[in-house]
Amino acid sequence: MGTITAPRSIDDQVVVRDIIADIGASIGELRCIGSQQLVRAGVSMSHLHVMWMLKRHGELSMGRLAEMLDVGLSNASGLIDRMAERGLVERVRVPDDRRLVLVALSDHGRQMLDHADVLRSDLLETILRRLEPAQLQRVAGALADIRQAMQAATDAGELPSEMHSDHHPVSVST
């Protein structure tokens, strides 16, 4: 697969821009629909973001978590206090250094994320069932092409080899 660094024509640029807008809108809609159940269960979007980060990165120190959220330590501590009260996270003391406290996703928090994943999978299945077989084949082919292009761009050093949420800090209101 050859490396394409930029669309070759103005028409290609318009198509790429339209695809990016459509993907962004679709992901945004899925995110909103999938998270509504969790919000009804008392899990805020801030909590959800922290839970996804902990699932992705594992245990984190309060300082590192605050840095990744781009908030002060006191704001991060308040957020983690509320999440611990709801049983979403746990504070873990490091045996070798009792002063160091790590934050970890609890079993209940993991179950909540699994529930959100199931909701999104069910939602996507409902949406995909509305497509005709030929449309499903086009979607499957397009997604395979996107995965291959992503891998090629990563292999060529055009993308980070592993995307982390700390590359683009998101301010979180507590």
C-alpha cells in the first residue's frame, strides 16, 4: 500500500473533509446515545472519561491523573473522591511507599464500562441491520481499507504507534 500524504485534487480534499465530518458526527452521536444510560445511573461524563483512561492505562497516581485531565491536583482529588463514593474507582496504596496512592478502576467501574460497550455494540447492530447486504459489504470494505491505511501510516511514522488520551488533554469539570 503506497503512502498518500495529501489528497490529489480539490475534489479529493472535499471528499476527505466530508468523510471526517461524517465520522465525527457519527461517533459523537454514538457516544451520546451510549453514555446516556450511564449518566442516568449517576456516572457523569467526567467519571466516564476517567474510567476509560484507567481502563486504558491501568493504575495511575493522582498527580499523573491530574496531569492527563489537565486539572489541578485538588480538582482531580475531588473527582476521585466522588467516584470512590460511587464505587467506580479504588485508591491503592503502594506497599513499598505508603505515601504513594494510585487510582484504579474498581470491579463495579469495569462493569459500568462493559455495560457502555454492550450498549454501543447493540446500537451499532441496530443501525447496521437497517442496511442492505450490498451496503454492508461496502461498509465492511471501507472499514478494512481505513484499518490498512491507519496501519500503513503508523508503520511509516506518520502516526504515533500507540494513541494515548494524554496526547490531547481534555479539561474536566468536577
